[in-house]
Amino acid sequence: MILLYFMRFLFFVTATSFLFMSYYETARNTEDIFVFIMGIALTVLAIVVEWLTPKKSLASLAGVFFGLLVGMFVSWAIARVIEMINVIYFELQPKTLNLVIWFVGACICYLCISIVLRTKDDFRTIIPYIEFSRQTKGLRPLVLDTSVIIDGRIADIAQTKLFDAPLIVPRFVLNELQLVADSGDKIKRNRGRRGLDMLNKLQNSPNIEVKIDDTPPPGVEPNTEVDQKLVAFSKNCDGRLVTNDFNLNKVASLRGVDVININELANALKTITLPGEAMQVKILRPGEEATQGVGYLEDGTMVVVENASSRIGQQVTFVVTSALQTSAGRMIFGKCENGSTAGGPGSRNNTNRQQPTR
């Protein structure tokens, strides 16, 4: 930032010095004074425009310049046509003819710039050497899904400095969070507000860089579902999608997008449970089988304990017999110390009817 301020100051000093030197070399009449004032005004205007230009708008600026270049070329060609038509049919005065040419040229430049800005993502299929999409350099960014922001664990992971790449939140994800936060349903409203709080926490963290990206995903209609937009956005920016959504994980993987599943990361960091290990859990409800009781560890892992259906609401000690771990969560099977073995992952009934928590 200091270098940028220095460049602005250097540009202003250089421009004004050149104008002053040119002014003293002229006759300093009314026209020279007008040119001098206009030069100062243009210098200040250039600095103000550069100062107020939004960050990360290189793609839009490239589209403006390309559209302007095309518009000027088309305007020059049409001007020749207008001159020929004028000679044959209208015979307008030179000033009137120039006014018509300038007006038509301004309209053509405007149309070319607006068309390029609205369709710049399609130019790569028409002209292969023109590419307006952002090219990723350095670390691949991490694109955050709505579910992973609401979950909140991403903020705790960011505090550990595990992520070196910037976190990107697309504008449509932020809009979805705002819609959820404004929902009439109390549960949804609380989830949305929690997501906004987590996002604010991430933005205030000195350990991670968070960017709100307004770039629309190419080839996707504005009213398309957020999941499809996320896949297209991640693929366009060559980023990795961070999500808790199991179905979105599968769809993104099929589309060739790298996915970081926070549940898989949490499962990988959990302590390995070995058969024969004694653990304690509070039985909360009966299981699918008549003698089973179901409880949950502090990290949310589901525990199915044999011969514990009569001890609902009690803290029981059980011996681990087996564990089943998937991308959707983990289940632990065990038996009470005074009971028989619980069904393990090899039991079809247990694995089909008991679903792990995410």
C-alpha cells in the first residue's frame, strides 16, 4: 500500500511538473491556460479513478478495453459506410456528418463493451486465445460451502494455521446465508446467524485470508441451485471445495473438483478405537435390536451397545468389539461388561439400519 501511495504521488508530481514546464514554454494566452487547467484536472481525475477502482476487477477492466477496441474498429468501418451513403443520398454538411459519425461510434462502443462484459465467459469457446477467467497462481484457493460455514469447525481449523491457501466465499453463498438468517423458521434463522458469525470470525482472524468473490460461475444460470454453482465456481477458479454435504462431495468428485470434507478430516483426527478397549457412554435411546442401546460420544460418534436397552439414561461402561468408519461418520459397536458381544460391521442388519451421525 505504501508503494501504491508513492506511485500516485510520483505520478502527480511528474504530470504537474511537465504541465508547468510546457506552460512556461508557451505564449501563456487564454488557450494555453485552458490546456494547463484541463491537464491538471485530467491528472487528478486519473488518480481518483484509479483510487476508486474496485479491487480484483482485472477481468472486468480487460473486458472493457477489449470491447472498446472492437467498438472503435467497428465504428471506423461504419463511418466509411456512412460517408458513402451521405455522398449518394443525403449530402449532409461536414459538421452534421461528423456529429452523426461520433454519435454512431459512441453507441457502437457502448454496445460492444456491454456485450463483452455480459458474455466474456463464452469468448474462450469462440476465440481460443482470449481468456477472461481468472488464472490461479500459487496455492489453490479453498471454496467454502454454506454448510461448512454454518458448521463452524472451519474457524477452529483456521486458527491452527493448517490452511495456507486463501478461503473464498462466493457471493451467492453469502446471499444464501443471508436468506437463511432472515428465515421465518427459528432453527434456520439461528443457523444462518451462526454462519454469519463464523464468517465474521474468519475475516477477523489474522491466520487466514478470506475473500468474498463476486465472480459469477461460467455457464450457469443465475437461478441455478447453489450446489451446481459451487461446482462450476470451484472448477473455474481451480479451487478445492470445502464442504460437509455428502451428496455435494460425490457430485463435485464426479465433475473432477477436489473436495475437502470436514467430516472426513475430523474422522481422520479421531483417536483410533481398538477392539477390547473399555469406554463409557450415556445410553440415550434403544437401538434397532431388542437388546441394543444407542449413545453418542462427545465428538458425536454413534455407539451401539449390546444388552444396554434397559439402561437408558445411564452412564455405562462397555468394551469395544468393532468400529465402522465411513465418509459420513463413524459407528462403534460394543458390549456391556456383563453382556454378550454386540453386532459389528459385518452384521447386515446393524449396518443397514443404524446410520452414523455426520
